[in-house]
Amino acid sequence: MGICTNPDTGNLNYAERIFRYIQDPSLFIYNLLIKEFTKKNMLRKSVWLFAQLREDRLFPDYFTYPFVLKAIGRLQMVSDGRKIHGLIIATGLEFDSYTRNSLMDMYADFGHTNTLQRLFKETLDKDIICWNILLSGYTRCRKFSDALLVYRQMEKGNGVRPDEATVVITLSVCIALQNLELGKELHYYISKELEFTTVLGNALMDMYAKCGSLILARQVFDEMQIKNVISWTTIVSGYVNCGKLHEARELFERSPTKDVVLWTTMINGNVQFSHFDEALALFNDMQNRKVKPDKFTVVTLLTGCAQLGALEQGRWVHGYIEDNNVVMDVVVSTALIDMYAKCGCMDKSLEIFRRTKKKDTASWTALICGFAMNGQTNKALELFSQMEHCGGKPDDITFIGVLSACSHGGLVEEGCCYFDSMKRTHKIEPKIEHYGCLVDLFGRAGLLDEAERLIDTIPNFSDDVLLPLWSSLLGACRIHRNVHMGERVARRILGMESSNSGIHSLAANLYAAADRWEDVTKVRRKMKDLGIKKTPGCSSIEVNGVFHEFLVADSSHPKARESYALLLDMLGLLLSSQENVIDGSI
């Protein structure tokens, strides 16, 4: 009796122990346990039970296969999935609708859309579940155009009528394709054909917010009779992503229930827009309200610390993770590696990396980019070699770190080799960032002609995307005092973006480096005539765990007077020191 009731209470470990004492468990018991293990996401246990069932010479039925196929699909056990498919055919269950739908779902998990489509076409009696699995499969495999075609076929009839699940899946397609018109069409269909549920309202809000229509998202939210925490999180997230933190905070405070996801959404919004003190205040409030932060909350805070270089705050978050037994999985470890690296603490970053048991591409990449950023070229490239030796798969971001390391180290030949291997060996198509690293590499080495030729041969990018690369080349022309090329590059850039203050400043600095002061004056006059003002420089510093930001000519900071007084004192000491050197007194 215990074996039947314990899964319902969630005590599966106890149920498993009882199961091991049963000498000849029936197919019913096997099916019950397989189902519960799969529902509780204990997938390998489900697969193990299926193997045991076969060893006991029992014959799986249409209650067994759906849950086993779900477990195998999620575990990406492709070879086992095909074997079980063969077994299903051999036992005559291939055309059982429940089993067949589960087979389709498994192949969708594998990303095998051709097999998914073939099974769908061979199905004689296609019910709404079968159609939805095909639609969901294409969506999960990011074949959104195919998913849209499936929805259009359903819309025309074909013996089915789109239901709630159909609409929710198709709304996610609208987001992927940024197709607001289809979203509005689905909204109309809901109002005419379906009951307006909280699930549909949440999906509609998400679609409108992510397709750039926050007004319509808010309208749906206000009209919803029943809202759950997902509803509040969706609308708060919409305002956060638009940078409207004040409105987001008002809605956040109004929410009757605040779970960890809603708290993290609000914290992430403040981190994203550099309101780090507010993010930390929310984090503290969250703990006071007895809401336990999860790994995504601490990763959000660590990301903010990394962006701002707030080392003390980052150490505090690290301490919180250790003191509160937050699981140090690869996601949290990578966030810590990245934070310490961007704060210049490479020894600590390396220590955490070495303690990370399961290293993925992101963790390798964070450390490689950290070494590159901190000018430790050889260590970055050695780590990349280790990554390849250990079977790690570098991605496009990894190569940005590698090429950046080569640029900082002046390794032109090596950089070109890595760039070539990225395309040939790893089949990664270069992005504008990779070309930017190569242009920077050539520019630093004084190979200006090579840099110019490279930019001219870059395929499939518009002028505005290439603008940073031309600006980088212009900066290299200034450093190497190549006024002739600099003038040519400047004319080309100014034709693309005449209002960019940085480019005009680069051109002026180029002329200044060559002592061509009349040309400097002309550029400054042109900036004045066009009403172009140089964007003020910005500096930041962390003092006693508090983050301070300063703009050029900004006197609004409460400590501005003391800061300027100290700066003048330091300047006086420097000038005095120089005079003493000149006088020979030092």
C-alpha cells in the first residue's frame, strides 16, 4: 500500500526503498514510479526504472512510454530515444495517440524537427494536442517562421480550433519575430473565441511589453479581473525594461504578493540602470521580509558589482553566498569569477575558477576575458589552450577575450591565426566585435593600411555598425601621427555621423598631435557651428562600500568642494616637486 501512496506525498525516496524490497513488482507499480519520478524531474531515476522493467521481462504499455520519452527527451539521450522508438514500433503502439504525441515531443526536445514533422504527417487523427506539440516543437527549436505557418494552418480549420495553449505558444512566436500585428490579431481572437483567463492575460501582457507597446500591456493588466504574482512580475518587468523604474517601483509596492522572481526583477532593473544603492536596499528589504534570495538574485547583484567595479560590495555579496549556503553552481561561480576579474582581483577569480567542479563555456570565458582585460595576455592564451585540451567548446564571446588578449599583447600573427581558427575550426561566424578586436590589434601595432583594408572587406554590415571600427582606426592614426590617412578616415566618418562629438574630438586630437593648430581650430569651430558639445567625461570610485560618480565640471556631489580642495593640494605638491627637481634640490 505504501508504494502507491508515498509518491503522492512527494516522499519518493521512501517509495523507492520500499520498491527495492518488492520481489516481483507489477507493471502498474513501475508505471506509477516512473510517472512520479518524471513529474518531480528526477529523470535519470525514470530511465533506470524503465531499464529495470525490461530486465524483469515486463512489456511497457501506453502508460509507460509517455513519461519515459519525456525523461529521455529532457536528458538529450538521443540514441536511447531512437531505440525506444523502435521498440514502440515493434510492439504496435506507434499509432496510439498518447504515445505518438510523446514521441513527437521527445524529438522536439532533441531538435530533430524533420522527424517531428514526419511523425505529424503520418498521424491520421490529428487532435489539438498533436497540433500544439508541432507548434511548440518548432518554437522550442527557434524555427519561428515554421511555427507561424503551423498556426495559420490551424486557423484555417483542419479539424481543430486554436485553444489557450495554441495562443500562448503563438504569442511567444510574436515576441521572437517582433510581430505586434499578429499579437493584436491573437488578442482579437481571444476576445471572440476564448475565455479570457489569467494565463492568457499574462501572455498578452508579455507580448505587448516585449514588442514595444507598454501602453497596451498596461491596458491588459488594468482590465484583468484576476491577477497572480506572474501578472505583477510581467508588468513590472515591462516597465523595468523600458527604464521606467519609478512606475515599476510603484507597481512593485502595490503587488499583494511578492515572490523571489518579482523581487529579483526589481533588483535587476536597478542594477541594469546603475542604481546600485537602490538595488542593495531592495536586497536587504527582501531579506527582512523573509523572502529567500535564489541564485539569480545574487548573480544579478554580482553583475552590478562587476559593471561598476564595486569590489567591496562584491565581496559582501560573496560573503552572503557563503554564510547563507547559496548553492555555488556554475552560474554563481561564473558570476563571482567575472566580478573579481572586472574588479582587478585575478588571483581570487582564478581561485574560484579552480574550485568550480563543472566548468562550462561561460566560466572558462569569464576567466579568459578577465586575464585579457587585466593585460595578462600569456595567461589568457594559456587558459584558452587548456580549455580546448579539456574538451571545452569556445563560443563567440570566448574569442573576443582571446583576440583582445592578442591586441593588448601586440601579438599580430597569433591574433590572425586565432581569428582564422574561429571561422575554420570552430565554425563561428565573426561578429562586428571580432573585427573590432582585429582592427584594434592592427592599429596598436601600427599596421594602419592592414586595418583599413580589413574594414573595407568586412561583409554584410551597414555604415553605422562599422562606425566604431573607423573611429578606432582614426584613434590609431592619431597615436601613430599618420595625418594623411587620418584626414581620409575622418572625412569618411564625418560623412556617416556628423553630430558625433567623439569623432570631431578625435580629428582635433589628430591635428594637435601633428602641431596643426589651425586645423584644430577649424574642427572646434565646426563643432560650435553645428551645436555639437563634447560628452562630459565620467569617473567613478568606491569608498567604504559606497559608490560615487563624478562628471566633468559637475559640482553637484555633496563632497565636491572637499574633492576639489584635495585635488588642488595634490596638484600643488606635484608642481612643487617638479620645481625642486628643476632647481636640483631633489
